[in-house]
Amino acid sequence: MRKVVSLFLIILFSTLALINPIYATEREIVTLGSDLTPSQQQEMLKYFGVEGKQVKIIKVTNEEERKYLEGLVPGREIGTRAISSAYLQLLPEGEGILVDTHNITWVSKEMYANAMITAGIKDARVVVAAPFKVSGTAALTGIMKAFEEATGKKLSEEAKKTANEELVITGKLAEKVGEEKAAELLEKVKKEVIEKRLTNENEIANVIKEVASKLNINLTEDQISQIVQLMKKINQLNLDIETVKKQLEKIGADVEKIKKTVEENKGILQKILKAIQGFLDWLFSLFR
């Protein structure tokens, strides 16, 4: 019997060693706008493909959203209710940022991804959604809150403010040149500013004009000035250029494919736990 128990312990610890890496990739957080009705909350959970018992749910208030957006956008655009919701899942190191959206009209997934990296978020799959069409500007607050909850680490307040400013500036530019071009402009400029550690305003302005020219974007002096000041703030965050590049690599990846892989990993974990339970039942039956 001792040999049987010893064998079981060896199997158990070996199995736990396998479970831990799988479990580490399944840390999921859902943030729900605090002004959603109970039925709307259920609608969001259903869209995210989770049940309330499966994930940790945290609420985001309108006051929290306003903390980072006031002064950047008119109060009427922020609204008085917290509606936007988000699902965040931590991914293995090096997987980068993956974003999908639903009923979000003003912010594209590329804009979210760029702002998330500025905030210090990495290796995460994020789905931003609402039960009806909303701008999506306030959702970044929920994403940041979810990441902090999932990792147990606080993001820099300066980084969070700068990330929101980046999101708003990109969104306003998108109204003039389109979401794709606006996001690409900010991404390319940011990468060059970080890589070259540019601090001189004229040098940053020249980079902005050069990138804009290549993308056939005509910028006003005011737009250039806004982006220059934003880039100066981003440069002060000491972001690593290789990390930035790596995190953006898979932004266009198929989110459904990633979701399928995660579900398969969950299936493996459940099978392992079921096998352990079966072994325990057999072992205990020997002592009856």
C-alpha cells in the first residue's frame, strides 16, 4: 500500500507541475459598467463566453472613467453612466496584445492596443463590448483596472493618464483621416520616438511630418503640436522598443482562434483533474 500511495504522490505532484502553467494562462477578469441593468450584465457575460462563477467580476463606475478622461474630451462625450464592459485574459509571456470589440463606434482595436501598451499592459487578450452602440472611450479605464486585478500590480498613474490622452488624440484624428491611418500614424511615430529616445520638439515634429507624408495624411499645426506633446510624455515612460514591437505583432490575429486554443487548454485541465479524482476514489475505496 505504501508503494501505491508513493506512486500516487509522484503522479499528483507531476500533474500539478503541468496544471500550473495552464492555469497561469487562464486568469480572467470581467469589468462591467456599474450602470448596466442585470439583464445587460448577463448579456455581456454571454457575449464574453463566460459565466459569473467562472471569472472574477469587478464594476467600473462613471467617476472612475471621468478620472482619466476629464479635460481630454467634453463631459457630454464621457456621459453620466458607465456602460462599456471588458473581458481580459492574461496570456503567456510573449503572446502580445489581442483585442476585439463589439458595439464600439469611436475606438478601433488598434487604438486600444496602442493605448494599452502605453499604459504598461502586455500579454493580454481583451474584448471590449457594450449592449448597445457606445463610443468606447471610457472602456480603457476598465481594461486597466482588470489588468491590475489580474496581475496584482499597479500601473503607473502617469502611464494611465498618457494612455487615455493617446486614445483620445488618435480618436479625434481618426474622425478626419480614418481609424486605420490614425492608428498607424501614432504607432509608427511612437515606435521611432521611443527607439531614438527623441526629446527635442523639432525632431519629434519632423518624425510626425515624415510619417504623415508617407501615409498621405495632412496634419494641421495644432494636430502636430498635440502629437508632439503626447510623444514627449510617452518618451518619459521609458518604454522598451522591443517590447512595444513584440506586443503589437499579433494585434491582427484571429481572436476566435486564440479563444479556441484557450478552451482546448481548459479541456485538458478538466481531464487531468477528473483523472486525479478517479484515482482518489479508487485509492479511498481500498481503505473501506
